[in-house]
Amino acid sequence: MRKLLRVLGIKQLELLGQSATRIVNAVNREIRRRKAKSQINTSITSFDSTEQLRPSVAEDHAPWLDIVIEPSHIPGMVSREERQYYNYLGRFYSGKGMAIELGPWLGCSTASIVNGLIPNPHFSGKKLYVYDDFVWRADWMNNHVPKAEQLENHQDFQFLFEKYTQPIGKYLAVEKRKIISYDGNESLPQLNWDKGPIEIMYIDCGRTFEANEAWYKIFVRFFLPGITFLVLQDWQMHSEIPVKWYNQIKQFVDSKGSQLQPIHELRNGGVGTFLYR
């Protein structure tokens, strides 16, 4: 093998490395699929007891794909399958803890999450707690909004979030907070949590180990073993090829060992969901 590698050019070695990475990703995905099927808590049912939570990691037909959803007018990078999934997962909210979203951007994911929770009677009288630093990063955010809504770098964009989520505003408790200091948010207050147990968290606040470890340390003492779902919206980015240095979310998950049990992975979207054990 060493002799073979030495005669290959740099481009050939790069392509070989990418092929090897694809194989490793496929093997790891299959391991997660089998763990999800063998370790699922079969006592988790929908609010009306008509449906049992099914694991679905790299399966051909996920249980949420038949859900009918309306088109969204809110700018975002949320796939149709992700929106279907949020609707599906909302059925399994039991009310034993709070629901939280980190990093909603303009609210496309927020609206889908809330629309999945509203029909659930366990969500009655509750709110989705939403946290973002609401700092505009013009170099990429301006590419995803109409020209009339393009903002200056580091401008506060909470007003745009509130505009787009106005129809569901009564279901939201929104606060401007930072998880870690990053690119224009240095003066904002630090996020903390004192509102009791957490049942479900939707997390889209960075791919680095540092960012994910930061929110985990804030919230982990409020997680409920066997109940709390952690929906990592950037999970699938760990398998990007070529590998990006900042896609460290798998290293973060791996560092938690058996505490995070894989439950769901989407085929068309970045989401991976883990059950806290």
C-alpha cells in the first residue's frame, strides 16, 4: 500500500482520500441505523396514542414523508423534508419539559416547528423558547433574502424575524442572546436557562465543537433521560466532502458516548436527532 501511495500524484491521492471518506461515512451511518433500531424507547407515542415513535436512519421511507405541508413564504435554508419532519416530531411532545429553538434565523424552521406543536394538546398554554444573537452576517445572509431586505453587516435583524413569524408570535418567547462570542455579538448578554426541564431542542447555532459544547453545558442539567430530543440541524454537514475543518459536530456527538442515542436522520436535509440517555 505504501508503495502504491508513493507513485500516485497529489490529485489522485486527494480523490482516493475522498473515496475512503465516503466509505467511512457510509459505514458509520449503517452503525447508527442499527443502533437506532435496536435501542429505541418503544414507550414514546404520539399525543393521541395512534403512532409509536419509529427510528429512521438512512431508511428508504421515513415516517414523516407522507405528511402534507403548505409552502413557506419565509426565506430560509430549510428543506421540504425538514419541514415535514418538524411537523412529525411535534406529535410526540409530551409536555414533560420545555421546547427550545437555538438559531432560528428568519423563522422558517420556527414556523414549521410551531405548526407541528399547535395540534398537540400537551403544547396548550406553552411557548417555544427561541434564542438567537440576531446579528446579520452580510457575506452569506444577503444571498438568501430579497434585495429589499438585504442588511448591513452586523445589523440587528430581529425585526425581520418578528415580521415573518408574526402569525405565530403568541406561541413564541424570543430573546436576543449569545451562546459564544462570535462575529459581532460580543456585547450581547450570555444565554442561560432557568425555566426547568427540557423535552425538545432544535439546534442550529454552529458546526464547531466549541459552539456545540457551549450550548450543551448551558442546558444539559435540565435534560430528561429517555425523554429529551436534541434535533441537530447541521448534523449531516459532518459528511461533507471534501471535509471542512469547522464541521466538527460529529466529534461533539461522539464525545458524549452513549448519552446521545441516534434516532432520526433525514435524506434531504441536514437534520439528525438524538435521544438523551
